[in-house]
Amino acid sequence: DMEPVNDPLVRQAFAYGMDREKMVQTAFAGHGAPITGGLIPEGWVGHAPELEGMFTVDYERSKSLLREAGFETLDIDILSTSTYSVIARPAEAAQAELQQANINGRLQMQEWLTFRQTVADATYPVHVWGSAPAFNDPDFLSEYVGSNGFFAKQIHFSDERIDPLLVEGRKTLDEARRNEIYQEVQALVAETLPWTYLIRRTQGEAHAAYVQGYTHIAGGGWTQINLREVWLNR
């Protein structure tokens, strides 16, 4: 709701103004993948293959959208955090890419706790954050685009079309119907663009040889359930 990103044309200019393939190389040395459509990854219920490639880079289209919004060049502050390189490097990669689309982002880097408070205070029109699904279910989208979700509240986002779908998806047991629901949610997000999704990094883990029983599961970034059967052979 803050100028100039309260204009959907400006948000679209951001979405088309970044080569996410290059950003994966710049930020993660190639150990990742671009997000060019919906947020739900392949292999999960709700993955929307028809959205893949929707936000392939098009600098000229981005410039045209800016001009339609009244900007030949857009100078704008972009907030991120210096504490975690997994967030800072994508922010720097985004800044470099957006310059190709006549969007000059003045990157402001803050320590993590200060950054979180600044985001909550909503004093910047744009910020770059990094996170992961809390659990292996498409309802994790509720945190990002549901009116009461943690991330949605931070950007003052709500959509009367999306909220009922998220409620239905949470209550529905039929997997095929859930698939349809969350695909529709992501299509609406792609239309309104409260978020511009950037890139994913490859999940990597390492452990000493005496750690036994560990298996990676797609249980979400903050889930420790995969440690229940781990033991130390020493």
C-alpha cells in the first residue's frame, strides 16, 4: 500500500526485471533454482506447472510497464539484512538485475533484529526476505498470502478471493481438489503480485561419520522431526 509499489504496474516491472537464472549463479554459485511462477515446488500438492516461466526476464517489458506507471527510471529504497548471506546475496543479485530494467534500488542492509523491526514498521516500500515453508503442506501459503498470515500482515496484504480458498484448502481431504485450490491461489498471487518470488537454494546438510540414522525429509525448513531417529555411534 506504499507508493510507488501500490501500483500493480510497478510490481509487474519488478517481476519481469530480473534474470533469476543469473541470480542463482550470483547468489548461490549455481546451487539453486529460479522461481518463475508459483511458490509451491514440484512434487508437492498444489504445484502449478502452468505458471512456470510466467516471470521469465524481459527487461524491455519491465521498462514499458514503468513508463506506463509514469517512470522513465525508478529510484527506490530496498531493505534487506546483512546478517545472513543466504538473504543478503540474493538481495544484491536482485539489485544488479533490476538496474537492467531501469530500476535503481538503493540497497539498505540492516542487522537481523533491526531489519525485522523495520519490516514490521513498514517504513520501506520494498524488502528482500528469505524463508522456507514451515511444513510440507501447501497450506504454508497462508503465512504469505492469507490475511492473518505472518508475512502477509507485514506487507498489509489481504485478498477477499484468496482467503476463502485457503480456508477450503485447509479443510478439504480430497487431494485432487486441494491441488486445484492451491493452484488457483498461486494464480491469483501471480495476478496481484504482493510478493515477487526470486530464487531457491539447494538444501545441503553435512554430518560427522559417527552420526547415524539421519535421513533428509522434505518436512520444511524448521522441522526437527528428522532427528527423532538419529543417534551417535561413539
